[in-house]
Amino acid sequence: MTISQTRNVGLPLMKLVRWKGVPILQQLHLEEQLLRTSSENWCIINDGTNDPTIVMGISGKPAQLLKLDSVLNDRIPVIRRYTGGGTVVVDCGTVFVTFICNKDAVPGLQPYPQPIMSWSSLLYALVFRGFGDFSLRENDYVFGNHKFGGNAQSITKNRWIHHTSFLWDYEARNMAYLKLPARAPEYRVARDHLEFICRMKDYMPRSVFVDRTIKAVETHFSVRPVELEAMETNLNSKFPHSTKLLTEQELEAAAFESHFEKALSHSL
């Protein structure tokens, strides 16, 4: 038995899935099904998603969050996911990390949003040690006062999920699809998107981030790699997902509503 295996004796099992370029809609569908139908702990690391896509939280309203004329003109897909949180534009420069756990998987962790957020920040403090001034600011991961990781959660009766979109890199033009949200963290102080965020690649190599994340997970769990194909065979293709790709008609209706409200406010 190796030293690493000895350290893992007695730790709860976590299945690790490593993907590269899996479409974000497929990932979100698989996550939701694992949250609601599996009884195992999972860590999913997806290194990028091929096409630029906008992902909103479960209560997100396109007219309030997006510059819909540009989104429609450029035919950018818009997804409303099954968790809360804010709106992100993801692409091949985004690294996704997801934890899906039973409530008793982490000893002493209360299954509520803030304790889970705090636990995750301690785990990532190990990952980023020696790479920038990392901290948790409100609900964001930051270097200094620049955001590079956005989080969202869902908590069920017996399980919870915490997933993060890490901006290893981004296209500045993609940030132009987002409006300045009405509710923003205080530390943002009305900065626009490009002044508010930063690129992880300026602090840490991509492969180092993934490797150190797995090592950090191994301090809490006994990690067992699982292939995507083996995982998909156990999933129900008829599972009723709440994550949806919004239709062009839905986006056009939201754009019309936005234009109407703007015209009404000007007339008043």
C-alpha cells in the first residue's frame, strides 16, 4: 500500500470524472441527475466547453441580464440551469469543477449555503497556495479584488452540489453579452465586467490547477477515477431535467419585453 493510499484509508469515497470539452448543457444534465438519483459522492472536472454559451441561474431573467439583440444576432446559446447563482459566459477557456456530496460526506459540515461555500474556499486555498492572493469575497473566488471563479449551489434533503466556473481565460468580446446586474457584490463597486474579472492563466498553468485540485480533494476523500462511458450507462435517458436551453422564440419575446419597458420608461 502506498503512502497516498494509507492516508485515504477511512475517508469517504468520491468518484472522479475528468472530461475535456464536454458541452456545458450535457454536463449540467448529468450533474442534476447524479444529484437527484445517485447516493455516491462525485467530483466532475470539465476542462472547457467548445462553443461560447451563456448560462443563467434558475431564476435568471434574460431581459434583465443579457444584451439580447447581440445574443440573438450572434446566435449565442442561452441555458437556464438548475442551480442558483449568477450569469456566466463559458467557452473553451472555462474550467468547470463540481462537487456532489451526501450531507454526511464532510464531517462537521452543515448542509447550508454559507458553510459549503466556506468549506470549498478552504479546499481551494490549498490549490492556490503560492499562486496569487486568493480569497472568498462574498460568494466569489478572487485574486485580490478581481473575480475569476463564480459559484452556484443546490441543496436537497440528503445531498448538495457546489459547482464553479473558473475563468482560466476569456474572450473580452463575449463579456459584452452581459448587462451589469442589478444585484452585484459590494466589492464590485460598479466596475464593468472587464475591470471586475481576471484570467487564471496569469497566475497558474491550467494543468497545474487541475492536478492540485485533485490533490486537494484527496485530503477529504478517497478518490476513484470513473470514465464518462461507464458513468452514462447507469443514467436514465428519460430523467426530467430542469436545466433548459432557451429557444429563439423565448429570447425574442424577452427582447421585445425589454424594448417595450425601455420605451415605456422613456415616455414617462
